Amino acid sequence: MDAESQRADIAAAVLRLVARSGVEAVSLREVASEAGVSMGRVQHYFRSKQEMLLHGIRLAMGRMEERIAERLRGVPTGVPAEQALRAAIAEVLGDDPETRQVIRASVAYYARAQEDAEVAEVIFGDDPELRRFAELAIGQAQQEGRAAAEVDPALEAEILWSLADSLGTKVAFGQLDAEQARATMDYHLHRLFGRAPDEA
């Protein structure tokens, strides 16, 4: 197994531990046990707990971004931007088991993000881009008469992603099932945009 694959396997073990038991569960011994390797092997690839934690969350967020990109590639060209927005939100709502794991791990990292700018950047760095994406979709819908002229696209984008984050977190922690989360989000999107194109 090449070095990068081995690092990825160890980072995935870190992520599983964090998602299951929190950041404090991450130790050399626990990571080695979870990954099925020796403690010496873990130390060979990671010099510190901090390095393991950062690599784990970067890997996880990167995979989640890849799944969002894959959903976006499935959106036909020339359709309203809101369809791409709906596709991105669908990933955040936690249909994929790995996405639910990433969300649980991200929540466990929140306290560390207050003190560590690198962790905060990994977890929250894409937020402005996502909100801008939603703002543009809402603005387009206004221009085409599918969203009310009086709504503020920037504020609505903030509300939309805050709702998506909240619903996705509840799904990830088993407080809401994915179907209920989708129904809630569809209700909100219907109020904002009208019916989805495939519902019309």
C-alpha cells in the first residue's frame, strides 16, 4: 500500500473515532486500533494528534465536496440555477452514510475551531461560496418571476443554508429522518421558488 493510501486509511479511522466519540477519543493507541495498524505505523505518518485531526477532517470534507460536485454534474445544462442549488442541499441533508459521519465529526470539531484557524478554515471555509451560490440562484429566480421581488437574496441565502445545516445535523445525529428533512426543506424551497421543475 502506498504512503498516501495508508495516510488516508489512518485519517479515515480518526474520522470514525471523532464521529463516534468526539475529538478527545483520538489517541495514538485508539487510532492504531481503529485503523488496524501498529502505533509505530501511525507515528510514521503523523507527528501529532493535531496533524491527524486536520488530515482527517480535510479528507472528509474533500469527499463531501466531491459528492456535491457529482450531484451538480448530473444537473442538465441550461436549467434554472435553483436546480443545482437543490442538488447541493440534497447532499447536505445526509442521504449518504459518509456525509452523516462527516457532519457528526464536524460538529465534534466546532470547539477546536474556536481556537484553531486551520480547523475553522477546513470546516467553514466554503460557507461564503455556498451562500453566494444560493444568493445568485435566488436573484435569478427573481428576474424570471419565480421568486418574490421583495425578498433579499443575501438574507434568504443565509436562512436557506442555516436551515440546511440544522436539518443535516439533526439527520446525522438521528433526531430526524432524511425523509422528514427533505419534506421540511421542500416546504421552504416551495415558499421561496415555487414548485421544483419536476413537480410542475
